[in-house]
Amino acid sequence: MGFIDKTAAGKWKAFWREPSGVQRSKTFTTEREAKTFLAQVDVAKSTGTYVSPHAGRTKFGDHAQLWAATWNNERTTKSRDESIMRTHVLPQWGQWQLGRIDHLSVQKWITELSQRRSPATVAECKRLMSGVMRSAMRNRLVGVDPTEGVKVPRRRVTDTDDARILTRHEVRQQLLPAVRPERHRALVMVAAFAGLRWGEVAGLCEDAVDLGGGVVRVVRTVTEVSGRTEFKPFPKSAAGRRTVPLPAWVVAELRAYMGDNPTGERGLIFPNDAGAPLRRGLFRSRVWRPALVRAGLLGEVSEVGDEFEAVWMDSDGLVNSELFGKSEQAIRHVAVHESGGLRFHDLRDCYGTWLADDGVEPHKIAKVMGHEKITTTMQFYVRRQDDYDAIRGAMGDDEDDGGTAGVGAVRG
């Protein structure tokens, strides 16, 4: 039990001991307030929900640092979370006392952040902030989690999302010929027609390819943190370790490629010039996005007299243009400045959609794509192509079904 003393200033000071044995005190204007407070302290101590009123003075940034030190994640995941925390969360909340953070302030921050960042980024910011506040609750620094119930924007499918699904013909006849240097075409080909993730195709080695059997085995991956790549001796998940069949023409193209190009370290099939794994960011800027421009899938480059006009749309939706002396200069300018565009990972979406359109059963699609749950495959990767003829057929839109007579019969 605590006790109360009247101060020389005429106020009332409540004294109590925390569960740890440390004595604390707090001053109130009236004796009644002090007694009520001590009663609440006794109840909280007996129920195990006690939170020191002084604990909330700890700054968010200080506790976030302690919390981050306990992470036991993959290096790539840890690096991503550290970047989001450093870039978005700490600038806003780092100097705030934990006890002063309230639900309304957090919701306002999330709403304002949604105006500038993608829904995925906003969701990650909220997840990390919630992690810090839940840790503060478990460590009795705050009594409630102010992030609970905070709403984040939903990611909605847009026209741009739908446009990311290319057909097999578009990939084979339009995209692949646009990839330069030509030696990288084999990498894009295998990624598209085997549905491999970037790390899986970048880490593909000779021992994982069976050209005679027409399959590739996903047994390892390449990760990249702060510009440094390294092999990881296992894929993203247990389901990620899998065998994927290749189309006959892909086998033939891959055999020719492997015969003409030396392997890198550990028998790496698609190495960089130094024999090490390719870096994703460099491949995206130097190979992938310029290829999209050449293929007519990103911006536009056209010949105007002796010059080449680059036309692109920026993040604000404004169309811009500029003239260049060489075609490649215009292509690279569009690749850098055009907003959005097909991602390398979207080839994986294409692969799943092709299989679904071919009538492959969902559990088989999930297996070759390396998903542990079928729902993941169907919800995030398989977006079926429009098939209006099939829908019309299902609704009886056929000249031989006596449709006119049927309409007349209904009217009669």
C-alpha cells in the first residue's frame, strides 16, 4: 500500500512502490485525486497490468533502437526495415515521448503519408511503428498501443496493374529481342517461362539445371544488401525449393547460351563481367528498363529528322518530350524518367496467369511457383486474361440457340 503526504505548497503527494521495489511519487492538486490514483496503482499491480507513469517519458527513437537490436530476420529483410524506419518513421516520431503518442496523431500521420507514398510503403511504416509500440507495452513503458485500429489505405488494382500481364507472344517476340546486351536475353527468358524470382534466376548455377530432363531446380538464391551480393543456400521458403519444367524451345535456347558463355563463381549461369552475381538495381537501370522502351512497353522514342524524340510521362501524369542526337540516348532518358512500367517481378505474374489461362490446377501452379498456400497464388499472382467470348458463350450468346424466339416468348 502507498501513502499520501501534504506538501508545503498545499498539494498532495502520493508515494508507492513499483513491483521492482523502486519507490515512486506523484503530486496531485487534491487528496481525493491522490487516493484514487493509489487505488488504481494497487489494482494494476495485483492484475499484472501496472505501467509506471514515468516510463512513457522514454523517447520513441531510443526504444526503437533497442527493439531493432532484437530482430532475428534475414539480412535483406532487416536492411529493408532499417531503411523504412530511418527514412519514414524516425523523422516523424524519433523525438516523441512514448506516452505522448496517441491514436489520433498516428492516424493523421498515416493519412498524410498516404498522399506521398504508395500503399505498400505506408503499410510497412505502420507495421514497424506498431512493432515499437507493442514492444513498449510488453516492457511496461506504455499502457496502450496507439497504433491499434489505425487504418492504412488499401492497394487498389489500377489500369497500370492490368497492363503488366503480357502474353507469351509479347514476351517472346517483343520483349526478348529488345534486351541488350543480347547475353541477358537468356536470363529474362528463364525468369519469364519458369516463373523464377529475381534472386532465384540470378543465383541459378549449372548444378541446378538438367537440360536433358528439361527442368531447373531452385535450390539456392542470391541476396543483395547495400550493394553487396551473396549466395544463400536455400530459397525464400521451404516451398521455394522446387523443380520447374521448361518449354522445349527454352531448353534449346538455354543450351546454346550455356555453350557460348562461360560460367561465373560456383558455376553461375548468369554472372556479371567479373563472374559474380548480377546486382538487381544495376540490371534494372542498364538492361531491364531500356529494353522496355525498345519494346514499346515504356514511354516512346521516335525518329524526327536527324534526331530522336523521347516522350515520357512523369509521376504527376504530365507528358514531356526532348530531342536527342542518338537513339540510345533517348531510350535511356525515357528509361530513367518515365513513371511506373513493367517490373522484372511482373514476369512472374505473367507466368502464373499463363498457367491459369491454360487450365492448370491451382495447387499445381502454387507448387511450381514456390508458394506454401494456394490462396497466395490466386490472390497476388494469377490475374486471368479477359475472355469475353467464353463469357458470352456461357450466357447463351449463340446464333443457334433460338435467342430471338426466346426474347419474343418472354415478351409474350
